[in-house]
Amino acid sequence: MKSINPLRSILISDSIRNVLANLISLPVSILSSFLIARILGPELTGITAATIMLVLHYTINAHLGTLNALGQRYPYLMGQVSTESREEAKQMLGIVLGFISVGAAGVAIVVLGLAFWQFLIGSRLIALGFSFGAVIAVLQLYKTYYIFVIRSTNQFKYWSQYTLIFSWVPLTWFIGARWGGIVAQWIALTITELIMCLSLYRNVGRKIKLELDFKASWKYIKLGFPIYVVGTLFSVFTTIDRLTAAIFLGTTTLGFYGVATMATTFLGIMPGMISQIMWPRMAEKLGVLGKDWREMLPFIEKPTFLMAFILPILIGVTILVIPPVIEIFLPRYVPGIAAAQISILTVYFFGFMGMYTVFLCTSLRLIPYGIITVLGILLNLIGVYLSVHFGWGLIGLAWAKVIAYGVVAVLLFCYVERLFSRKWQKLLLRMTILLAPMAVVYLLVFWIIPWLVPSNAPSNLEMLHKTSYQIIILIIFTSPLVLFALRICRVMEDVIVSIRRVFPQFSRI
């Protein structure tokens, strides 16, 4: 069997395991989300988004940077391989767990306060939603802590197993919504979150002893708080469209916009997963390299190149599939189709900027990252204002999000490439090469393919037939992009070797 670079082999093996795990769990999650949206309708879906999903997006930040410190400091210490650094790394796990417990208590008090306020003004269902949100937020904090431990200790093999084991979870949410309505769905969300949290404790956290040490916690807050601030800003940046839709357009419109949210969230799993795998590896590598950090460039550029050539095809297929799926299975959400097709373009820019954000965070170059993210938020807010003022609705919100993502991605790319002394001429050439695949797919799915095969059809069956023809045309035109990316990055043989290592039975083939 051909030998390959050990670290690259591990990265590819971890990626293959997690991709396969998500390929199994993702369809279950997508189907369940669609069915829940169909059952509950836009208004109730919007209430869930406002009282639970948005709450979870913001309450997760109650760790005040300690989780960010864990994600950056722990692998960095392990990369230094000294006795002192390994001892600090071991103690760090318990100290951060202690602070997470304090943060969880604070989260419960704040969100339950929101629930009580809603109860007083008469919004009983919203008050109940916030109550469930408080419990789930506490469980999410502990679950996220254990996920950071898994990432920091490179237990990605277990993470892929965990993903497979709990792939059934979204089905329980559907069962609750189907036979008990929105409240039963919230109960199912809470129970499954508790089960997953207990499983993580049993397999990852039993040997970690909680330690309340506020002095040491302050040390890690100071280290992780800048990362936390940037992460919070990025969280606001990625959710500001939903928040403003709820505020200015109402929860029912937010429910329509949920189609766009579902599409981008699910497709964004792939670049997000690659970033998670690369984060601890990059932090550990920085600990090993020290002043020779410029040797990190291949760790940034190769995954970015692959995402730039592979993601556009997945995005294109999703854009073509959204209209028939919504019209057949979620007819009440038809007003959200156009916004969903536009919003899905942000996934490409999310993958484009992924490795650059990981490098900036792990190397603690946070001020420029924060400034660029704030600029993205401002661009999004300006776009939202214009959309509301001129009545552009959800389509205006979606385009504002895409433009903001594009600007942030390009600025991050330029800044990091210049850190590595890339000349402007080569930088612009490389950026053009990376943006070209998405530009080609955009022209295909929004202009050329609809002209070749119009999507209007008298029946659902005919609509599905036309969509299948559109997808075939897209794959024919774009498959050379994937082959080119795999060939240029020289990972095809690495992938084959890694698959045989993950599945030894294939080595005989």
C-alpha cells in the first residue's frame, strides 16, 4: 500500500469518517425538518425559531471565551510536548468545566426571566417556548463543552460514531410535532438533548473532574475572550438576517425564510466540519512550528482549493432541487423559494473563508478578523434597511446576506494571503481561480439550465423529471471541476488509501 504523509492521512481519514457519518444522518435531519415545517406551518415554525433556535445561538456564548481558550490552548500545549504543558492541559479541562457550570446557571436565569416577562404580557405559548429554550440552552452548553474536548483531543473517530448513533434524533422531533404539536416537539427537543449530553458525559467526560477555580478561569477568559468576541460577532453576522426578519417582517415571514435557513444550515455542514477537524491540527502545528508559522500556508490553501471546486456543484444541485421539493412537500412555504435559492450561495463563501478564519483564531490574530466581521454585520444591516425601506422583502434580505458574506470572504482571503507575503498579482490570480467555479455554476443554474430545460410543468411528476434533467446537465458541465481539484491537490490516491484504512475489507479489492 502506498505510504502518504501521516498527518495528511489522519486528516483525510477523519474527514472521510465524518463525511460518511453526515451523509447518513443528514438526510434524516433534512426530511424531519421538512416534515415538521409542513406540519406546524410558517407561524409556529417562526415561534420555534424565535424562542429556541435564536436563543441557542446567543446563550452558547455564556462560556465567555473559556471554550475558545480550550480549543486554542489545549492542542497548542500538547504540540509543545513538555511535562509542564501537558500538566496544564490536563488541569485546563476541569477548570473550564467549572466555569461552564457557572455560565449555565446564568443562562437559565436570564432566559427564564424572558419567559416570565412574556407570560406577564400574555404571550403564553412564547413564554413556554422560552422556558424550554432555557433548559435546552443549559444542556447545549455542557454538550458543546464535551464537543470542544473531542475536537481539542482529536477524537474525531468517536465523533463520527456519535453522529451515526444519534442520527435518529430528528425523527423524534417529527414524531412529537406530528402527534403532539409544537409543545410535544419542544419536549422531544429537550429529552433528546439530555440523552445526547449524558452519552457524551459517559464516553468523554467521566474522567474530567469539575474544578471551580475563578483565578485560573480568569486566565483562560483573558486568553479566549478575544476569540469569543470574534466568535460572537461571527454568530451575529450569520444570524442577523433571521433576527431582522423576525423584528421587521414578523414570525410568519421568518417561518417562510426558514426554508432558506434550513438549506444553508444543512449544506454548510461540510465546510463547517472541515474547519472543526482542521482547528486542533492547526493549533497543534502552530505549537510545533513556533516562529516558523509561515509553513502553515499549505494547511490553509489546500482545503480552501478543494472547497472552492467541490462546494459549487453541491450548491448548484441544491438550488435546482429547492423549487420542486418546496412546491410538492411544503406548498405553504412557496413564498420562501427565491430567497432560499439566493441564500444558499452564502455556503460557498463560508467554505471560502473557513481556513482563513481558523488560522486567524488559532494564531490569535483577532483584531483584523473582528474588524472585517463588524464590516460584514454593517453591510448586512444596511442591506436589511434597504430591503425593508424599498419593500424588497425576503429576496432583499437574502441578497444582503450573500453580498456581506462575499465581501467578508474576500477581505479575509486578502489579509491572510498578504501575511504570507503573497504578491498582489498572484493573490488576485488565485482569487479569480477560486471564485471561477461558483461563477460558472451560478450562470448554469440561474440562466443556462433554466433556458435549456424550463422548470414549469403541468404535474409534479413532470416537474421532477425536468429537475432530474437539469441536475444531469449540471453534473456533466461541472464534474471536470472536481476531477481538476482532486488532481491538482494530489489527494485522489490519498483518499483511496485512507478509505482502505477506514474500511480494511476494501484493501482486498
